[in-house]
Amino acid sequence: MTRGWIAGWLLLGAQIAHCAPVRPVDPALELARDLPAYRVPRGVAVDAAAAVVQARLLIDEGRRRADIRAFAYADTVLAPFAPQAATNAPLALLLADIHQYRHDFDGAAQLLDQVLAHDAHDSNARLMRAQVRIAQGRGSEALRDCLNLVGREAAWVWSACSAQAYAISGRLSDAQRLLDTTLRGQELRGARGAWVAGIMAQLAAQRGDRVSEENWLRRALSADPDDHVAAIELLDLLNASGRQAEALQWLRSRPASDAYLIRKAQALESVDAAQAQAVMNEMRRRFAESDALGERSHLRERADFELRFGDARAALAHAQENFRTQRELTDLRLLLQAAAAARDPAGGRAALAWLRQTRAQDAQAVSAASALGGAT
């Protein structure tokens, strides 16, 4: 999960539908066990408009739960109407959201291009395409979409979007200044406030300012306790600073997603080795299921798990595959760290080349690159 996936629906207005507890039946999609039923509208969608309502409800709840099944279920609901996407913007936007969740960024961009070809002023498509480009590490292209929102959306929208683009284009100070100015005196509330606070935390992390990063992450979670990206980043800070007990407290109210279980296993290592091993075993079972289904959209988590608990060579292989499609700073750091752990300087070549090309400033990436340079 990334902030791009959050931004993708911030401007979309959720529609209310009559709901009943239903658990879609598709064994091939059951990548997580013992999860509660989804609340989806009664009956089968008879047209694209009804399908969009159903799919949006599934995606919203899936995001809240950090449950990967939701996007597959939503895709199943929308599939009969997918041919209409070229002329149906709400349908195309939801399909693009599903594509980007699966890390099919080119597929998402193609759908968004179609929407913008019909209406160049569609803010939802413009913001989502900017986020797709940021996820691909294409800061200058993302910035054009962000600036197109000026005068069409609230200042916090285009400022936060532009700050993200600046931050991966060697303009960290500009990003910080722009967002500082926009947020001055503003109260941060709800998912939107959490998204913006999370971006401020990201900028602090790039500077290497852990104190400011933690403060902004806590503000994000105060604005929206269900912001899973901020929660995961806070857990990493807590584990890294030896506050495993606090990390475990945070985890008590969190869903059992792959990203959370990785942090739980790490927190448990110094508290209860047997429980930590049990969590690791569950992760390996999930990865085996994903492999059996040919599921390759969560390579970041695979690489992260192997780097923390397993095989550095496997971590490097997953990080390299992940970096071919997803190039956020998290992915850059992960690849450099995996290459250093595997003592394979050549393995991090793509990350180093991207860092030189973009001139992105990031304290953790610099540290990892330094460690990689010393690996033999």
C-alpha cells in the first residue's frame, strides 16, 4: 500500500447503497484466512452504474481493512462492464485504481489517459495519474498533472501532489517550503488530512529528521486512525528505536495484512521468539499461496520480509523485480539495502542509476548506497 493508492480516491465521492453481509465465494482469491465477510449490495449489478457503486464500496472497505481481497472482488464486479471504460469515467477510474493496486501502472495510466482525452479537466483522473507517475519515479511528468489542478482543486490537493513530485526530482527544499506554506494554520482531519500529514512525514524522512517524521506520522493517525501507510511507517520507527512494546500495542488494533505481520514479527523477536516464529511461518504460508496463484503484486513485502528474516539473495531478487515497476523512495531504499545485505554492488545498479538521474535527496538511500559501496 502507498500514499498514491490513498490519493487515488480522495476526490471520489462514495455512494451509499443498501448492504447485507456477503462473502464472495472464490477460493482462488482467498489469500488471507478467517477474515470477516464483506458488506456488499444485494443482488448482481445490472448496469455499469450499479457495478461502480458495488465496487467502490468493496474498495473503500478493503482499504480500511488493508485486505487485498477487496480489489479482486471489485474487479470481478466490474469485469462485465470493462469494455465501457473508454466512455465511462467513473468506471475507468475504479478500474485504474485496481490496476495501480496490482502495480500495473501502465494499465492504470492507459485508462486515465482515456478519461483525460475526453475531459482534460477531470481532477480525479489528473490526481490519480500524477500518483501513478510518482509511483513510477517520473517526477517531472507527475508535476505537470499536479499543477494542472491549480485553480480547480483546493490548495492542499495540488500542493501535496506537487510536493511529492518535487521530492523525487531533487527539489526537497521546494517541496518542504510549498507544503509548509499551504498547511500553515490548517487543521488536518480525516483521510485527506492524514494524506497530507503523511507526505510531510515523508519529506522529514528524506531529510533524516526522525523526530519530525514521527510527529507528522502521529498527526496523520490522529486525523485518520485507519491510515495504514502512516501506521506502518510509525511501526518501523518504533521498532528501529527499540520501542517494541509500543509497536505491539499499536498492532493490537491493526488488520493482519502482510505489511503489519512483518512488523509484528520484528517486534516480537526481542519479546517472544516462539510467537515471532509463528508469525514468520504464517507469512511463508501466505507467500507460498501467492506463488501458487502467480500473484506478483506484493513484491515489496516479499523483499522486505526476506531482508529482515530470511535470505538476502532472495530479498535482492524480489526487490529488483519490484523496482522494475514501482519506484517510490521506499522501493529504492529496499533495493539498495538488499543489494548491500547480499554483498552484490551490481545488484543495486538500477537504484543507483535512478538516484543519479532524478537527483532525489534521501538520507536513508544515501546511507544504503554507502553501505553498498563498501560491500565486497
